[in-house]
Amino acid sequence: MSKDTAILRAMEDAARKSGYKVRWDKGQFRGGSCTLEGSKMIVLNRHHPIEVHLGVLARTLKEVPLEKISIRKGMRRHVESIIQKYSSE
């Protein structure tokens, strides 16, 4: 597993732990987060590169208090770095 894939998995896990359902789908959409029938969702497009997935998750997770979520210590720094990178865009 590549480093980016490991970070992506850690970010997906953090999103789930914070109450989001993460859905992977195909289609002509960029991806993003929304609330559908009272459920918080993040939709990721299977056809997009990992950088796009990281960006979608980062923009959603920047609003989540990560200090309350269990993330492996070594991964936490990477996750926070990715969120910082994509939050400034």
C-alpha cells in the first residue's frame, strides 16, 4: 500500500468516526460532502485520482475536531498535513 493510499484510508476512517458515510461511486461528478435525509455523506468518484479524493476528504474534515477522533499516531500528522494543504485552496 502506498503512503497516499494509507493516508486516504486513515482519512476515510476519521470521516466515518465523525459520523460521515463514505460512498465511492462512478459518474460525472467531482465529489464532495452533503447531508442527505439527515445522514452526513461524502461521495468520492472512483474514476478520479487519489489527489482528488484526498482533497474532498480534507475539505470536509477541516470542519471536524480531529483531536476527539482516534487516528494512529504516525498517521495523524500526515492527515493533519493533508487537511492543511487542501484547506488553503
